[in-house]
Amino acid sequence: MSLEVGAIVEGEVTGITNFGAFVQLPEGKVGLIHISEVSNVYVKDIHDFLKEHEKIKVKIISIDNRGKIALSVKQLLPLAEMPQRSPQHSQGENQERHGSSFQSSTKPLTALSFEEKLSKFLKDSDDRMLDLKRNTESKRGGRGARRER
């Protein structure tokens, strides 16, 4: 069996690094699954998805002129298996990042009218600008009087 782009082959994980996993392919070749090609969700630690000496099916996505083989597990996953984040999980992340709740409404964002979406966006934007202004002022020494020359 010849290794070519688009082929689906079975291999064995031989090594795991912080940027990807090396897979022993047929014909004695070795390919790399980059961390971005491991799963449909964010991968912080590859060890959560792959183990050394594990047999896996991979898709060959490229072979460069030096013979380096790029592999993907993600492209073999059907969209139905793609894990979905719960709204509560996403809302918590937004609160940590922005200090306010982006999805504060109980209605799903898609069920809102344009005016409701716009109103919500403006409120969230104003909240973020206020937080930014507070942080900037605290670094400058607050609202004290300006020095006169």
C-alpha cells in the first residue's frame, strides 16, 4: 500500500510531545499528528487523547518534498462526534475573560430579535469599556487632580 495524501492508514503512536504525536506508519515511515489535528475540541494536553503504543487510524493530509508526513485524526471524526460546549460552560469562560456575562439572557442568542441582540451587544460593550477604563485609571493613579504647570 502506497502512502499518499488523502489515504487513511492505521499506525502506532510512538512518541508524544507538547506539539503533537509521532505515528509509525506502514512501510516503516513515521508521520506527525500536530496538536491542532488531534481533536475537534481544544487540546491542552495530548495525553488526554492519545497514548503511546496505541493503534490509531489517521488520514494523511500532506507529504512535503523532504518526505515529512502530516497526519490528522480530527479529519476522520464525524461532525456528530464533535463535543459541544454547554452554554453554562461558555458563559463561565466569558465571565473569566471579560468580567461580565456575555450570555446573560435566558433565551438562546439565535432566538433574539435584531434589536434585542443590538441592545445586548451595546450593554456588554459598555460594561467592557467601563472595566477597561477602571483598569487604566488605576494604573495611572486614579481620578486625582491633574498637575498644573
